[in-house]
Amino acid sequence: MPIVAQSTETDWVSRFADDVIAEAERRAPGTKPVVVVASGLSPSGPIHLGNLREVMTPHFVADEIRRRGYEVRHLISWDDYDRYRKVPAGVPGTDPSWAEHIGKPLTSVPAPAGSAYPNWAEHFKAAMTEALAELGVTYDGISQTEQYTSGVYREQILHAMRHRADIDAILDRYRTKDKGKASAGGQKQSQKKAEEAELEAAEGSGAAAEDDGSGGSAGYFPYKPYCGGCGKDLTTVTAYDDATTELTYTCAECGFSETVALSEFNRGKLVWKVDWPMRWAYEGVIFEPSGVDHSSPGSSFVVGGQIVREIFDGVQPIGPMYAFVGISGMAKMSSSKGGVPTPADALKIMEAPLLRWLYARRRPNQSFKIAFDQEIQRLYDEWDALERKVADGSVLPADAAAYTRATTTAAGELPRTPRPLPYRTLASVVDITAGAEEQTLRILSELDPEHPLSSLEEARPRLDRAENWITSQVPAEARTIVRAEPDGELLGSLDDEGRESLRRLLEGLDSHWSLDGLTTLVYGVPKVMAGLEPDAKPTPELKIAQRSFFALLYRLLVSRETGPRLPTLLLAVGADRVRKLLGA
């Protein structure tokens, strides 16, 4: 019996691992089977953070099964033999002339200008491959171009062609037809929504929008040749002989026509709704999630379940639906609209364990957002609080499981920052210092004088991520610029209470010069001015006084009424410069 590593009542990964192991043992009774899980990615454009869920969901399940001592293959099918459907917006090195390649396989489309890679598919696969390595995802990559053009699927293709009438009958159950029934309008609307959902998914997966092989006057064929003349898939099969496998097609784009022996011909592929279930049977896939779009009536996963059983004598994998992933401040992601953040983009501003955690802590059917705005600071605070709970043993089981999956794999721990200082503090410091290392080290070493930072390497890679966030995501007008000279006009306009509050702050600088000490000081000055003890609990009136005091300090230091947390700002500016700017 499998060993359950985590509480199955609280951890979605363990629950799926239980189900997958049980299914693997059912398929191969009396053995310890090799468990196959799968993902599919189409390099039709930038592979974004929504597509990453297609990989991370089976990755976590595969990794849990490995921890239990099973051999696991995580297949990633690169759907690089899909047709090139459109020129994605916002891709550097492209222009409208790339539209002339629409209809060709992705591996036959030139890479964007200036790319180091031989074709369009390899260009976009490369960034994802690097990101997956940093995320600790191990997998077996399969190029569908190589599979099809080398004849690996020859028998499956011939089998599908022999059973084309049966496939057509299955697909026909879901095709919209006007049968004169009162419910026809509603059925059409439902089908339209399903088709729209699948087209929407194609923005990320590419394959989902392919037709189901509906034929012309010669009947239905589940196979689509790429034209021998123009290389595009705008072809129609006009004749096929099961006995000889002779296939004739014509191209609507260039008029080219030829007759080939399909038993020897390798320049074409099964249509998506047949291709996917064929692969389930061929690879023996036991677990493969899919997006919401694939789970609607008549969609690829639903229809594929019947085709894999009835045509390929296989079993549909356990296939949970996963929800969309959003970005703070952005609409739902779409590869074709341009500017969509990729895993590589996320890994520039956050460490790999944090990005893994975002996918591990939510069940696949729960949507969530990834922060590229100020929310990333709160997210890191939440992560650091979780680490403290793990360290002191107060963490809940489900949270502990998600943390373990974020920071380790079956192969070992992921790299981490030796001294994980608060992200918001690091961001404030590099904002103020503009990344000057000597100045940054001075400030960071003063955060905790009893345990000073001896080298910036102790704060890396988190420090580098925070600096990347400041430089790439924070608008120039929101950056912090410390005044070069005191604001004489503002200082001269202060009343006695304002001057006294500054005097008390300056008087306490030396004795409070640490992050915690300055926090106590800046919150304490308004309390003392109100006749209270420095540790008194704030009242509504006191909070107003504190906000007014803070706004004054910001105006004197950075000429705005808001900015980085004041204790961090004071440390960054330095005691001598603070005294100068506050009129000492």
C-alpha cells in the first residue's frame, strides 16, 4: 500500500497522489507501476503564468508520488507541430509580415528577428525551459514535431483513419445541429459558449482551437496534411483508400495537390480532438489536468474521454480542471494580446520557492493572482510569517504541506536566501540608494546592530529580486528621491508643536538607531507629545496625530506625503543627513 506523506484531509496534492497511485495499480495489478503524468504546452507565443499551472499541478502530484518511492515520468508535450494561428501582439522582433506563415507548423515559422533560436517554437520553448529548471521541475520533454515527422504515431494515424466514421459519430454527438426542436436555440447558445471558451483557451494552448477534422464532400477525416507546396495546413483530404493508405489532398492556399501513401507520409497530424486522446493511450497517461475551457460540454477533454475508450482502447486520465491565474492590476492573461507576464518575468522579482508556493497552496480549481505591483510586498510578508510558523511548530498541516512543496522536491531543497530580510525593506533600501552596493550594505547592516549583515551575498537572491522589482515595476514618478537640501520654507512655517516633535525625534536618533528602535521612536514621538507613555495604545485621535507627523517627515525628507516605511527611510538616509534635512 502507498505511504501517505501528508494529511489527505487537508492537502490537495496528497489526495490526488492517492488517486493516481490507486489508478496506476488498478491498470497494472500485482506490480509497482511507473506512474505517468502529463502536461501540454504550445510555444505559439510567450508561455505565461496561466500556462504554468498546466505544469505545476502535475509536478506537485508527481513529486509527492516520488517521495513515496514510486518511479514517475512527468511528460511535457511541446505542441510545436500545431499550426501557427496568428502573430501575437507585443513580441519584439516581429511585424505584420509574420502573418504570411499562418497555417504552418510552429517549428517551420522563423523565430523573431535577433533570436538565437532556429524557429518560432524553439524561441519560446527556451525561456520556459530555463524557468522550469529554476523552479526545480524535472520532466521528460516530447517534441510533437519530432514525434509526427519521424513516424512515431504512424500506426495510431492509420488506426484513426480506419475508424474515421466511428470518430465522426462521437464528435457528431456534440456538434450543433438545427433539429427543429424548441430547445435548439438554447443548445446552440450553450455550444457557442463552449466553443468560445475553447477558442479563448487557445490563446495559451494553441491546439484547443483546431477544428475537429470535419470533411467536405469526401467525408470526415481526422488527419490534416501540411501542404507540400506552401507548407500550410489549409488542406482538404479529397480521397483515402484504407487498403493502400493512398491519400489525396488539395490546398486552398496555393492550389497544390498530391496523392501520398499515408503509411509512409509524415507531414501532417491528427486533429486536436483526436490527437490528445491518442497520446493518452500511447503514453499511458494517468494524470493530466486541463483548463476550464477544456472541461465544457463538447470540449477536448470531454470528447477525448470517449474517443480514447472507443477508438484507442485506452483510459482517460484523472484530469482535474484548473482555474485561471491572474496578475494584480491586469485582466485575464492571453498570449496573443502581448505584454503577458511569463514565469521568467516572475522569477526576476520573486524567488522560486515563493512562486512555487502560490501554485501549491491553492487547489487547482481555485483561481488566484500573482502580484507584480505593491501587493508583492504583502505577499512576501505572508511568506515570511509562514516560515516563522514552520520554525516554531505552530503551522497548520495544510500550510506545512504547501511550504514543504514550495521549498523542496523529492531531489532536495531549492536554493534560498541565507538572511531573508523583509522584501519591503530591501525594496525601500534599493529604491533610495539606486542600488549602490556600499550604501546598501551600510543600511542593511544597521537594521539589526546585534546581528549585522556582513555581506550582501547573505541577502541574495532576495535582494536582487527586490531591486529588479523596483527598477522594472515601479514607475519613475513613484521612486523615492531624498532631498539634497533642507526645505527651509516648510521648516520656517512650523509652529512650536511641530518644531518640538522634530526635536524629540532628533534627540532619540542615536539611542534608537536600528529598525526596531526607529519604529518605536517614530510612533512614540506623537504619543509623548500627547502626554502619553511611548508604549501607550493608540487612540483614534492619536492615530490622526501620528499620520500628521509622518506626513511632515516625508515632506521634509522626500518632498512627498508618503514613501517607504519611515524607519527604513531614516536608516537609508543616515543620521547625519536626517539631522540636516530636519533642521538640526
